[in-house]
Amino acid sequence: MKISVVIPAYNAEKTIAGGIRSCQMQSAKALEIIVVLDACTDGTANLLQCDFPEVHLIELKENKGPSFARNTGLNAAKGDWVAFLDADDEWHPDKLKILSACLAHQPEIKAIIHPFTLTNQSVSYDLPEKSLKRPRFLSLLLKNQAQGSCICLKRKAGFEFDESFRYCEDHELALRLAWQGGLYYLPSALTKLGRAQLAPGGLSGNNWAMRKGELKMYARLWRLSILWLPLIPFLLLFSLLKHLLR
């Protein structure tokens, strides 16, 4: 089971080293680590060239957002699977070992998502391949369970991130995967986030932009099935109420 790692990065000079080291220290080695620089203006490229020359570096001349950067890495990858990691997050050292065991037992999987933690990952996991389950679509619809550093996607599954989304792109992808039945949930927190979601400083820290991404996602739900049309106004109201009450 060959797994490539794709890390989209924008001005990540201060954080990316920890994420790359968490990939290099995996108990089951990745086939390759691809970093896609989304038109960085800081010293991220120099840092990678000096300290991590073995990393496959792709530099974009124009900033096009995380979806485009992830898709660029996905299309350049050579592995059977692609695991995504944001530039300010880190992985549990057994993540790829656990994912490989899960994927070997259930070939029908197109993608795996899992939860994250904000604490030091000092715990160890048994291989939980039997604990995989398909998430309930309604539950996934109301709450994003697919943070970007917690997604592993089959390279030839025919799915990519929607490049019109700069926010909530992970949630939107998970909904499409879940609707077609290829998404599985692994209840093990195998990623440590560098900061809480919606915290200042990260891409998700722009609360209103995140909310607009969710509204856009709900508004396009009819593309999965015309049957969702009557529920879209209620979902839009639900999203706006969440924003007002936060």
C-alpha cells in the first residue's frame, strides 16, 4: 500500500518543519512527501530547500487557495493513496501504519476521514481496521468531520477538491464522497492541529469567510440530488444562526 503525502502551504515558514518531521517519523514510511507552495512570499521555499531537500517541492506562481494546491499535489502524486496534511499540523507517528491496515482490509474505500486532537499525541493505538464505519450523511451535513489534515483519498477515485472553494472545501468534498458511498470514518484522532479551528492565525480563522463557504456548500447541495432543494433554505438559516450564536 503506497501512500503519498501532500502538504499545501502558504507562508508557513514558522510551522511547516514540524509537520514534515511528523511525516518522516512515521512507523510506516510514506512513498513521498509533496509540498505545494501556494505563491508564498516568506522564506518557506528556502527553508525546505535547505533543511528538507528530499521533499518534492512544487511552487505555484499565483495564489489559488488550498483546493487548487491540494489538487496540484494529488495530480503529481505517485502513490495509490494521498494523505493530506496542512502546514501547521502534525500526525500521530502510527497514522500511515493504521491507514494502511484499514485500506488493505476494505478495498471498496475511496476515502477515510478521522478526528483530530489539540493535545500532545502520547497515546498509542491498536490497528483499528474493524472500527471503520460509513458516516451518516445527515450528521456529516450538519457538522464537518473532515478537517483537511484528516483526509486520505484514493488517487484514482475520481474525486478532487472543488477549486471554487477557499473555505469549507474539505467539508464539501466529504459530502460528495459520502453521498456516493465511498467515505469511511475512523474514530481515532491521528492528527494534532497546530491551532483550534476558527482560531486567529490560520486559514479557518476567518469566521465569516468560513461561514460563507458553508452557505455556498449548502446552496449547491441540489447538485447531489434535486431532492435536497426543499431543505436548502433551512440549512442556510441553520448556518446563519450558528454564526450569530458563536
